[in-house]
Amino acid sequence: MKIRELGTTHFGILENEDSTKSEIIKKLNQNKTFMKKSNVLILLLAVLMVPSVSVVLFGQDHTTNKKIRVLLITGEDHPSHHWQETAPVVRGGLNTAKDIDCRLVDDPEILATEVIFDYDVLIFHFKNYKPLKRHEQAKQNLLKFTNNGGGLVLIHFACGAFDDWAEFEKLAGRIYDPKKRGHDPYGRFKVEYIDHEHPVSDGLENFEIEDELYTCLKDSSVPVRVLAESESKVDKKRHSMAFVREHGNSRIFLTTLGHDVKAVSSPGFKSILQRAVRWTAKKIDREPQQSQSGM
């Protein structure tokens, strides 16, 4: 199954073939001067006889994708979180990077399928309030994915996903605590990097953003490496805005930023998210100093 775009088919995704018969035949006709007639005939017959085919033409493997394969999972959240609007913007921001190929699926139930194992990184952009239909299978798959070295990125209220599962805290590092005050009133605040050595934050500049400043992360003994903080205008305390951890074979990144379209459109948000994808995919251990404009 190949996920291409937010749609309306199974799990809210569209399936796509690498090439249709007509496209393959057209390519063959366009390049027939470079091939012997016998080879053309053989390939044409193969196309016509096989209903669904992935073809290598003229020495080029069209099935090879060297980009980081990312699956952005959304589809359920707090009523104030309009994931139908934010998720496509998050995907678009990631896909501006030449080395990232982000696909979008609008149903967390996909975690219970084998589809997730086709990807390098999973991004959670959802908060489920009830167990998934295949909850146990989804949890087993997520553990298998991370144990196999897959990367995990969590955005905003994804810190509250799987709130009935103790193991999720070990993955996320810090999770939503309903006993705490949720966040400052929506508004503008400054995100300050406090760790300039980590590959995700190395060289990135502090930035201002209009968003919800979360103050609701649970105190935990699970070790995390905080990359960025912001000061609450309400309690005057500093709160983590982004942190990383390594759990077994997996690299994990969480940011509490990303309430709405304006927030996820912020250059600062897009910069750190692209870096997070590269790091969780184990494509970078260190990046040269560069400003946000060098996303």
C-alpha cells in the first residue's frame, strides 16, 4: 500500500501505482529510438499481461526512493485543534525539504497495520480519547517499529495520546498531566534554544511564535534532553518546548508547539521539525551552523 495524499479511501488514504499502462507505453514510444524493436515488443507484452506492475525503464529504478519516508498520522484531537487544517500545512512544510517525503493519513487506526513499517519516521499529530479499535495491535506495532530503529516525532497534544498506556511515557519522555494547568492563553511568546550542541538545534536561532505555551507536561524520571524552553507569562516559570530522547534503538522528538495553522506555518516551527525528522531518521548526527533560512 502506498500512501500519497489525504483522501477518502481505506484509512483516509489514496493508493497509487508507480506507472499506469498508458504512461509506460508512452515512455516506451518516446524512447523507442534507443531500443531494439524486439525489446520494445517484449516490454509491451509484459505491460499488457500484468494488471499492476512496477517497471524499471532504461536502467532507472522508479521504485527507489532515497528520501526520508515520513508518515504523518492525524484524524482525532481536542475540538479546538483543527487537524484538518494543520496537518496538510505540517506536511507541506516538511516536503519543502528535498530529502523528506511526508505522506498523510487521517486515521490513527493505521498503527494496527503493517503499513507503518514502510516508513522511517512516524509523526503523531493526534490525541485519541478512546482506545483504538485494535488498540493492543497498535501498541505492539509501535513498540516493534521503535525497537527496529524507527523514528518517532510528536507534535503538540500528541503528548496526550495513549493516556491509558504506561509504556507511552517511556517513548514520549514527557506526557500530558490532566492535573496541571494546560497552557497560557493563546498568544505570542519567545522560544529560546538552551542546547546548541544537539544536531536538531545546532545553529538554529531563537524565534517568536503565536501558539499555546504548554505548562501541562507530567513530571517524570524518564531522561530527556531539553532543546528549547519558553517562559510562561502566567506562572513566570520556564517550560520545555522541545526535547529529544533515545529509547532502545529509536530516536524520539517531542514539541508542544503546533496549536493552529499560524503556529505550524512559523519558520521556526518548520525549521526544528525538519531537523527532528532527519535526526530521528538517523540521517544526521551533526549539522553545520546555519540560520533558519537554511532549512
